[in-house]
Amino acid sequence: MNIPKISSELAEETGLHIGDGTMNYYKNGRKICGSYALRGHIIDDKKHYNFRIKQLYKELYGLDISLREMPSTGCYGFQKWSNDLVNFKHRVLNLPLGKKLNIIVPEQFKYKFSEDLIRGLFDTDGTLYLENKNKKLYPRIIICDISLKLISQISKLINNSGIRSTFYISRREQKNWNDLGVVEVRGREMVEKWFKIIRPSNPKFWDKYQFYLDSS
């Protein structure tokens, strides 16, 4: 496996990891091995995986990932046994093993390539919501996560990019449910800036954005 340099591509891939990735060490036969998995929606995210994510892992790590459908969970993606990959992500980027309750933006991307990291996170864990408001569609970009510090950081990075965002905490009363940190970008002007500056890689967002523009 190749060890990548800090770059815009690595920032985007790290955003993907923060959104939909999971890793840990597990028993594989008689050995303890690192396992990394990235999974999205079996229908909505398939193009993103086929045409962007697969390419990223080849360019960054020299890995040919095998994508597959997982009908029982409604997911599409891959799982890879690799000590090198997990060691790099955990020891160099300081991404957590197991549950991502307190995951934060890696130090390497706080001041450089932050827009690329936001792109990866949005592509996997974000929403473009079109609300019917006064007989017109009102667009909102939404990203939420149980790591409140992560979403607070993301909101600040979005604002630093010249896009106005709002951060708040959504309290959840269900037993054993964590509160959610939520960041929103609202209104046509800011959403247009989002697509110009963040430039999502997931085709589903461009399709929905085009629908919004055609309906306006």
C-alpha cells in the first residue's frame, strides 16, 4: 500500500471516512488485523462509489477496492483488511478506532484543504433539503453528527470559506440516543456558493440541485 502525502485528495477521502467510514482491529483467522469499511446507500450513492471513490483509493493508496451490494443492509461499498491503511488513518491522521463519538477534524486539515474535507463529509453524510415555502422551493444544506465538536468545527470552516452557516444542537429525548450537532447553510445565495466552492463529488446532489434550479 502507498502512504499518501497530505493533499486535497486525502482531505476529501478523510471527509468520506468521517461521514461513512469505520475501522478497528479484529481477529482474522489466527491474526489480529486492521479492517476498514466504507458504505453508502445501495442506490443513491452507487455512482459516487463507482466513479469517484474507487478512483480516490487507487490514486491515494494504490488499492483496488472491490465494491459490492449488501442488500440485507441496503448498503453499497467495500471492506478491506489492511494493517497499513488502519495504522495510517489512526496513527497519522488520529482518526478513532471503533465508534466515532468524539471524532474531530484532523490537525492536518484545519487550515489547509478544509473545503475538500467538507466535500467528502457532505458527499457521504450530508443532505440537500428542498422545503416548500410560500409556493417556492427553499434550499438547505444540512450536515449532522453525534460528535458535537466535529460539527462545530465544520461550521467554522464553512464560514471561513465565505459561506454563511448556522450551528445548533438537536436534543434527542429517546433513551440512549445521543444529541446531534447540526450545521445548516440556508437560502439560494449561500447554496449557490456551496456548489461553487465546495463542489460536491456525489452526482445525486448535482441532480437535486439542477432540479431546484429548473424549478425556480
